[in-house]
Amino acid sequence: MALMTGEQYKQSLNDGRAVYIDGEKVNNVAEHPAFKPIVEAKARMYDLNHDPALKDICTTTLSDGEEICRAYQLPKTKDDLQAIRKYVETVLDDLDGVVYRVGDETIGEMWSLYDAQDQLNAIDPKYAKNIAHHIDRIAREDLFHVSANTDPKGDRSELIAGKGGAKLLHVVEENEAGIVVNGAKFETAAAYAHQAFVKPTISNWGHGEEEMKKFALGFICDMGSPGLKHICRSSLGKDRDEKNYPLSTRFDEIDTLLVFDNVFIPWENVLFYNSLESAQYIRNTLHRYSSFNYVLRLLRRADLLLGTALLNVEQTGLTSLPAVKEKIADLIIYRETIHSHLTTAVVDAETSPGDLAMPKQSTLYAGRVYALKHFPAMAHLTRELVGGQLAVTPDADNFDHPDVKAYLDKYYSLGEWKSEDRTKLLYFARDLLNSSYAGHKVTFELFAQSPPFAQYLATFSNFDLEKNRKMVRKAANLSNNHKEMV
Ligand SMILES: Cc1cc2nc3c(=O)[nH]c(=O)nc-3n(C[C@H](O)[C@H](O)[C@H](O)COP(=O)(O)OP(=O)(O)OC[C@H]3O[C@@H](n4cnc5c(N)ncnc54)[C@H](O)[C@@H]3O)c2cc1C
């Protein structure tokens, strides 16, 4: 196999997959207006890997010389982590927007499971073999791989047994060739990806009862599998034009309710099954690597907020006011703090149980919470600095109408900032801060890796508290007779 081109990627999506949106069945995802822009963005990423000028950044080789995308190489050193960062930043620079679930972020979840090969071997050696095989296969076949964790929950009492049967994704049949599964997951990008790592949702798996075992499974699922139904939410950019909505028309990452209606999964794609221990393990470690790539996107969002606020206040000369400088400084502090977490997580990288280079976990998880918690306030600060024109500016077409063009040019020109550039900046700011796409992204960021309580728990569980206990015990001259919090 070899690195895919954008064209090959687009053609590969035309595999008969069952995709539904706005009440219609989609014939070819790559050509459908709701999916076309984001498919083009992903195709562009595939093409970047073939650009000779970017070869060293976007690609690398396996030990046998096979050329693969940089994002798919298991990180063995701090330099590998740094190279992944450079790759992500290069892609986002090229696209001029922020895309999240485009492969590099989701592959890390497979690396977390790779770290558990000893445990998988103890359950059944075929599972350890399968995870190693799939990590290699994704890289060699250059597959676009996504992540399916969250089952639609609704009435909790019906999750494992209810009137219509259990709702959580589970095995309904097991035979020599594989397993058959039923259930559903929410999954961004599923409709235009090749495959997903499907795994248990957040639950108390560690204390699960015997009856929970059939839900404790992880597997690779081909997104064109018979019985799989992609039921998608409407596009936020489809009926809009690029001048007025420069982000939503290019970067809307469509979310899917993925229904598994008796989907067959061959044994070679099963990564664990009937294992509460594996379910608990994967939930505890899921974002060990992927949150690095996720926080990189939040850094880019922070950069866009800062640049947008700055250009808006510079047009009007407001940057000379100390109060405005202070607000811009807040945006700089936000940006620089996220950057520092990412940098330190690599400098202090740890060795994982599978001998990989793992970003320093406590720093990375603290950075993720910091970036997410402060994003709404930083977006609001940017909104404040841009001013009310963000919400009241007439759309671009009006600027071409002979009756009103002169008025609009008059009221939207300011010194060397002519109305065309001023409105371009305002439309960009509107799509970053005020459109339905902007609102959707805030919710995406809040939940897409896991809900906030789980992110706080990850921070708590990955920090070495003992040093602080010891420090204060010694400084306050305490005895050692206190129970530790669990
Ligand atoms: C835009 C978007 C894209 C998404 N993309 C994906 C994807 O690609 N793949 C995927 O698998 N999932 C995806 N998700 C789903 C996402 O992972 C879940 O929304 C998230 O994990 C929360 O689960 P839930 O929505 O079922 O909420 P619930 O589990 O119902 O939780 C709702 C709220 O209840 C509270 N709560 C629930 N349980 C507890 C607890 N034990 N302790 C304390 N408080 C609790 C919290 O306040 C929590 O935020 C996406 C979600 C969104 C919004």
C-alpha cells in the first residue's frame, strides 16, 4: 500500500455506505453538498503528504521503508511528539481553519490500547496481536480512522436491559468467524471516514457485574459495513456562502448517530470482548495521546481569537488605550498558557507501559481543562473587542447593490481599512464567535473528548499527589497517621 491521494480518498468513500441527512439517503458522500467541503479539507490533507516541499514534515517511514503519514507513527521519542505537533500545525496553517476529528487526534486512542498489550495477552493473545496489526494497517493503508465512544443514553434504567432490549452497544451473536453487534454511538466524521475504534462509554466498568460483560467490548468497524446506518445532523454551512460564512462553509465536521443493526465484526477486528478490566482500562487511558492533538486545536483557536481581536482594535486605533491593551494581554496569556502546557508535556514526556513516548499526563490534562474552561470567557472578550458590528453588519451581497453600495462603503471604510477588508474581517469574526457553527464548536469542545467532570477526574488521577503530601507533612511537622484520599 502507499500514501493515499485526495482523489483516492474521495473515491474510497463511494463504497455503498448507508448515510442519511436532512431526510434523504446520500448517494455519494464526497459529492453531497453537506459533506463536500469537509471531505475536500481531508482530501487536501492527503494531498499535502505528496508535496515534496512538505515531505519531511508530513511523512515518515516505517522500519522497512514504507512511507506513512507522520501522524500515524507510534511516538517513541520526544522528537516524535514534537514532529506530530509540527505536522498538525502545518496542516492547520495550510487549511486556514481548525479541523479536529481528521485522523491524527483519533489514532492516539489506539496507541493507548497498544500500551495494554500485556493485559490483552493475559485475556487472549489474539487481542494483543489484533491491536498491533491494526495500528500497523492504519499507517500502511493510510486510513482515515475515527472514534466511537458515546452511546445515546436517555433513560439510564434501559441501558443494559429494557423493554426493547439493552440500549448500550452489545454482542447479540458470537460464532467462529466473529461477533454480531447491536447498538448506537455518536461519532463526528463517521460518514466520511474509513473506520472507527468502537469502545465502551463512560461507566463504572471497574465495579461492573457479570451482566455488564457483553457490553465490555472494543473493535474496529469499517464505516461501509452492512447493517451500519449513518444518521447525520444537518450541515451548518450548506446553504450559506463563503463570503459571509468563511468557516462554516469549509470546516463543518458533520456529527453522526451511528446505528449498528446486527453488524458483523470478524475476530481479527475485535480488540477485546467480555472484559470489564479492558473496558475500565481504555476509559482511564483513552486520551493519553489524543488529548495532545486535541489541545493543539485549542491553541489554534486561541491564536485565531487573539488575531481577530487585535486586527479589529487596530483598525480603530483603540490599541493605544491601556484598558484595551489589558484585554489583549488576557488573550495573550490564554494563548501562551496553552502553548506552555503543550511544550512542557513534551519536554517532560514519560515512558508509557508499552515503551512509547507519552506526553506528561498531568500537564497535558491540566492544559486541556484550562483551555476548555477559559475558552467561553476568551471568546466573549474577543466579542467585546470586536464590538456590536459583529452582529449588525449587512451581508456581503448588499455591497454590490448600486443603490446602497456608496453608503456601505462610506460607513464601513476607516482610513486605510477599506470596506472590503473590514467586512471580510467582520464576517470572519462572526463565524468564529457568533454563528450557529461557532456555537456548535463550543459544545463540541466541551464534550468531544469527554464531559468536563471526566476531564477533571483525569487531571486528579494523573497527578502525583504524594510529593505534596510529603512536603506539607514535613513542613507542618505532622505524624504519618492519616488515610489518603482515594
Ligand atoms: C459536537 C459533539 C461531537 C461529539 N463527537 C463524538 C465522537 O466523535 N465520538 C464519540 O464517541 N462521542 C462524541 N460526542 C459525544 C460526547 O463524547 C458526549 O456528549 C460526552 O461524553 C457526554 O456524554 P453524554 O452527552 O451522553 O452526556 P451525559 O453522560 O448524559 O452527561 C451529561 C452531564 O451530566 C453530568 N454527569 C453525567 N455523569 C456524571 C458523573 N458520573 N459524574 C458527574 N457528573 C455527571 C455532567 O454534567 C455531564 O456533562 C460528541 C458530542 C458532541 C456534543
